[in-house]
Amino acid sequence: SGEGPTTGEITGADTADGESGEPSVRPNWHEDIAPLVVEHCGGCHVDGGIAPYPLEDYAETSPLAPIMALQAEARLMPPWHAVETDECDPYAAFKHDARLSDEQVQLFRDWADAGAPEGDPALAAPLPTPPSLDLADPTVTAPMQSAVSVEPAGSSLDFFHCLSLDPGNTQDVYVDGMQVIAGNRRIVHHVLVYVDVNATSASWPGGVSENCGGGAGTSDAVLVGAWVPGGLPMETPAGVGIRMPAGARIILNMHYHALPTGAEVDDATSLALRWQTSPPEYVSEFTLIGAPAEGDITTAPFLVPAGAAGHQETVEYTVPFIGPVDVRVFSIVNHMHKVGVDMKTSVLRGGEEICLVQTPAWDFNWQRLYEYDVTIDQAFKVQSGDVVRVRCTYDNTLENPAVVEALGEVGLAEPQDVGLGEGTLDEMCIAGLGVAVRQ
């Protein structure tokens, strides 16, 4: 969180107005609120951004002051779901932590209660640089080759189409940053990113393989990353890179969720890549553990009954013998669908449970890859025999607003039994781990 005056310093205080000498009510927009809005909201709430309305000046922001105070107090905004709980204290902090401090939350409340005063522009505090949602200094941006149309097919709303992109590298490179740029956010549910090592997908007509399932559409591709709603660019720590051989292609497995209102077109999805040519100390891959992925469902069969609240499903994966190889976990993402409410990923080792991340206020619309704020030599080191446990908690009742939303999409009014599947109206319980292996 950004540094600033605490409520004890300014609540109920007046300062001299720069022009008239009249007292200025604190907190006010120019001296107190604008810097917080720029720092914590400015990446999304801008003209053309992913948020539904801009918050770029006093006129746009002040009418929303009461709502902003409520959202801040409920910790709904800024969106950040990897939090410390009684059962999870992650081994390291995360980068890009968007949370407001208690004092900053109180500033929004005090500003709203005071009627959202503007203050004097002459006394305006310096504004920080707003956070960027774009990958810095990309080497290349590879576009999709042809458009894809997505529309409901009977009762089916979910489709998996694979896109083949040509990054154009003529030598082996090591990717340290990538950003999926979703061409039509209204229908893109999530994206898996693969390196097509042998460029097999180059033969796909128009660079598209429709209905390719949940994988790459070819057997010789390596999973290296993922994009989910609310996600930032994926970046590896210093000394870590994703190997992309000369002539390799990129495959995006696009999970499209059609709108009940009719056809939508995606003609603008692309992938920004940043790479180096020198081999790094560690080479990175992306590993999925959970259901459906690697691991055993200890609560099998996987089924969330209609009307069940607090229902849990657990998957455990035992790390095979890896010998003296140095393997590190540097990032993690939790993934469920609309019925999910809480998810925890941890490692069991020698009778101890080491929590990697917990997202206890799950929101399908705000998922992200959480990057540990440590150097690679300080990142969590995997050992042979470690058990990765992924635990998901579900609320399949009408008390869960996301369930109501999901049912409404298919014309249902009452909860249904929910099984394991790829569709938005099915469920998942998957952790995605950014893993680095020392070379």
C-alpha cells in the first residue's frame, strides 16, 4: 500500500486553502484521495480499461464516494484474494499486493461521510505512477491468424478452440514475460499457453483447431502459463526463463463461454512475449495440480450436491523422486468456477502443512497469478515425497450469488448437482504452479 497521512493526522482537520486562505476540509480529493485512487484503481478504472467506469478525475469519482467506501470496507476493491487466514500464512509475501491499509480504508469512509470535498488543486499531493496492466518492453506481439465465432449450441455454452501463433523466433530464446491480450473479454473464460516445440500446429487451417478439448490439440506441446480474468502479465523472476526453441509456435487453448444472447466474435486475441537469448540459471514450466489435472481426488467421487453449503473436495499429488535437482515454486494461481467460495493450496511435509496460498473470498471474475516477492534462490524448494494438497470449498445454494448467476444463464431457478468438468457450469479444483528447474 502507498504511504500517506493516517486518519489520525487528518480526520476532522483543516488546512489553509492555497488561494483564499480559507480552511480546507480533510480528507479531500486533491490532497488525500486522488493519490490512493491512482495507485490502487488506476490500472483498471481508466477510459477504455477493463473496469466498467473510469475514476480519472474528481468529477468522475466524487459521485461514487459512498460506494467506494463500502467496497473498500468490505475488501472487495481493490480486488485481492490471496490473504492471510487462521489456517494459512503463506511462506512469503506476494508482489503487486493491491490491498489498502486500515488507515486508507478509513480515508475513503471519512471522505464519503464529509460529502466528498474536492479541496484546493493548488494543494494537490503528488500523484504516483498508476499500475500498468501491460507487459513492459515486449519483444514481439503475436496475433491470432483468423477470427473465431462463438455462439450457444443447444444448451452448451462452453467451447475450447486452440489458436496457433507464430512468434517468429529464428533461434532458441528464453521468455521472461508474457501477456495474453484477450480479444473479446465478454466470452474469454480462461486461456492456457503452450509452447508447440515442433511447430505441429502450423498446419492448422487459419491457425485454428476448433473443439480441441482442454489441452493443446497436439501431443508435443509444453504448458508454460495461463490467463484468467483479472490476471496481470506473467513474469518470471530474475534468472528464470521459459525455453522456446527456434521455429517453435505458441498455442493458446481458449476456453470461450458463449453468451445466451447470441454469437460473439473474437478476432483480436494476441500474445505479447519478452525474451532473452542467453540461457538462464533456471528453466520454467507451468504445472497443474488438482481436478481435473495431476493428483488423486481423496473425496471421490467429485460431486457438489444441490443445496450443499461448506462442501469440500480435496486433491493430493505426491511429488515423485527428483533426486538432487533444484526445483522451486515462484508463482501460483487458484482456479474454480461459480460454485466455489474458498480454496487453499498447501504442501504436506514431515507432519507439517506449509500453506502456499488461500483465497477465502473466491470471486470467479477476479482471478490472478500470484508471484512470490522473493528471489529464485529464496523461493519454495520442492522435495521428493512432498504432497501438494488442493482443497476447494463450495456453496451450491441460492445464498451464493454466483450460483444464481450461473443458473440464470441456462434458465434454471434451483441448484443442481455439480460434477467435475471443463464448462463454467461444471466445477474444477486446480492450482497452477510456476515451477523453475535449475539447469
